[in-house]
Amino acid sequence: MSGSVSPRLVPASEPAREQARPSLPLTFALIAAFPVLGTVLALASMPTSEIIPLLGYCAAIGVGTVIVANGGRRLAAGLATLFLGNNQ
């Protein structure tokens, strides 16, 4: 059998990974953290006019982190272009 082609072995593909989702108690804890932090800051005599923007910025950073961590790089790049402008 000269000139015959020997079969090639193809490695088995890996099973698709499931996306990790946060548990329900963790989600509630993260949501409850904002009013608790706001209350603590108010009790520490921080003005409300500073607390609300601070918590808003913290939430925006958290949302951005989750988007990037979940593979939403294209969405994050689009949002960055929208907010930072396209300087090409």
C-alpha cells in the first residue's frame, strides 16, 4: 500500500464550560451593601449630596467589572467608545 494516507488522530474536544453565576444569597448581599454603606456614611456625618454620587460611581465600576469579566469585551469597548469618544 504505498502512497496510502494514514488516518490522523484528532483530539477530543473539551466540553463547553458553563458560565459561573453568582448565588442568590450573594446577589442579595451585594444589593443590600449599598443601602447599608449609605447608612453608615450618613451616620458618620457625610453629607447626602456626597453619598449618592459615591455609591453611583461604585455601582458603575461594579457593573463595568461584571461586563468585562463575563466576556462582554465588545460591549465594554462600545460603551468606552460612546463615553470617551472616538478620537481616530
